[in-house]
Amino acid sequence: MGFSLFSQPKSLIGLDIGSGAIKLVQLSKGNSGYKLKRFGVRTLESELIVDGTIMDAERVISVIKDLLDELSVKEKEAAFSVSGHSVIVKKIQLPVMTEEELDESIKWEAEQYIPFDINDVNIDFHILEEEDGEARDQMDVLLVAVKKEKLTEYTSVVNESGLSSAVVDVDAFTLENMFGINYEVMEGEIIALVDIGASVMNINIIKGGTFAFTRDISIGGNRYTETIQREFNVNYEQAEKAKRGEDVEEIDPEMLSNIVNLLNDKIVSEVVRSFDYFKTTSNNEEIDRILLSGGGAKVANLVSCLEEKSGVPVEMVNPFKRIEIPETQFDLDFIREMAPLASVGVGLALREVGDR
């Protein structure tokens, strides 16, 4: 399997292996655009994948196999993605050279930007197009490095589930793919895609439709669940219900609301800090809107808290916005409820066999 992060033919199964759930998305492509072929979500017990590290491969494989059976998936080629501490994404400037020249020198160039031993990572790059098209002696390059052990861990789980790993992506870029087919981009508009998973939050800022900045932060929906469990002495299932806004007998609603609001503040302050850092590296450019996704994005009052603290309009992403959904095949209420969790899966399902 070639390590493949970029470029945009046969479609793939998008398999989003998250700490909280496995999401599977399959699309078919026709003349009028994309159509949803399969979609399924299976929650994972909290101890199976911790902070993006697979702790119990056998049980994760079993969940993936169950999902493949439930959705009657016959195809074998899949795309999956990675994020978190083991992934480094940096925009760097290098002297102008051809892709072939960069291919030969990238390992040496990358060494100064990557905090891991260069022999322990797989590297990929993408030369970013200049917006104004002027000739320059420097070029912007997107550099990506992923720890080999992380790739091996995820690849073996995918393969042992009976699938073949055709494409490996990075969560932040899958969000960009999903956004690209569903939303219009105004020239020069700066949009932050914020995906809050169970244990990792991905922030991807795009300007005029092209990559500008990304950051992974090790905080997510599990932080709410763990705090609720600890504060109210309830089990994981009860804490999850309470987090979703359902009534749980042992939990005082007012105290719960205070805890959730405190954690919302913590998550939002991480997002705002990332935005501030982006501004310092980009001539103080302002973000025009925030698109929010991920299971953690559904927590009560998070959208209003983010809007208030960032001063930027926030909307929940609909990753199926321009994807045709056959009403006879899918429960539309389920699709609507699960849509925030499907962003990475949709981005993966848009990849094609043979992508670089």
C-alpha cells in the first residue's frame, strides 16, 4: 500500500475509526453528483481505543466486521484516516523546485520540522498553489509525517477486518474534501472546520478553498463523559445519556448544566487559542465562519458558547448537504441525527482507488 494523503477511478469505503465510534460511508458517483450507498455507525466501548491508540485490536476488528455484515458490504477497498500526536502537518516554505526534485530531497528538508526520528515516520507532501500566480523563488509546501507504528496499528486492523487499505488520509484533510463538495466558497473567505471527536479535536482552516492551517488537540467528547461519571458517581452509559441531554435519575440537571458549561468553556478556549495562533502566522486575518462537526459538537450550548467567545458565526456541518439520499433505503431521521458524526467518513468515501 502506498502512503497516500493527497490528490483527488473507483470509489472506496470510507472507514472512520474513532475513539467513540466506527463510522462507515460509501458513496456512488453519477452524472449529477454523489449518492449515498451505505451508511452505518457502531459505538465503541470507551476502553477499546484510548486517545487514538488501539488498545484492543480484536474487539475493534469484531465491531468493523459486524458493521460490514450489517450493511452487506461486498467491496474490499477502504480509505481510513489518522490524527492526533502521531501526525504532524506543517506548511513550510522551500526554494522553488519540481515535484520530482522535492521527492528526492523531502526527507532531508523534513528533518528540521519533525519532532520524531525521520526513520520512524512516513512522509508525504503537497505543493500548494499560489493564489495570485506570480513567479516567486519560494514555494509553499504542505508537509505531512505520520509515525509508522500508528499506520501499522490502523492498517492491520483494517486488513484483518477483511478490507484492504487503499488510501490513508489525515482527518483534517478529509474534512476539507467533505466541505469541498457540499459548500460554496467565496473568494478569499476564511473558514474554520472544527471536528470534535471523542478524544481528539481537529481544527482545519481553509482560505478561498485551499489549506491554510491545521491543529489537532487531545480533547473531545470523552472529557464530558468522564467528568459526569466522576462527579455524579454514575456509569459510562448514564454519563453518555446525560451528556446528550437525556434525563438520568441520579443526576441533578442544574449541577450537570454547570459542569457542561465549564467544559464547553475549556473546549472553546482551545479553539479560540488556535484561531489566535493562526492570526499571528497570517497577517492577522479574521475567520469568517466556523463549521462544526463530530459527536462532541452535539453537546448542549456548545454552539452558542463558541459563537459568543470567538465572535464568529457557527453552523453545524451537514456532510450530506449535496449528496443524494435515496429515501426508500435510509431512515432520514437517523441520517439527520448522525450527520455531525459523518464528516470524516464522507471525506474518506470521496477518495478514489489510485489516488496518490
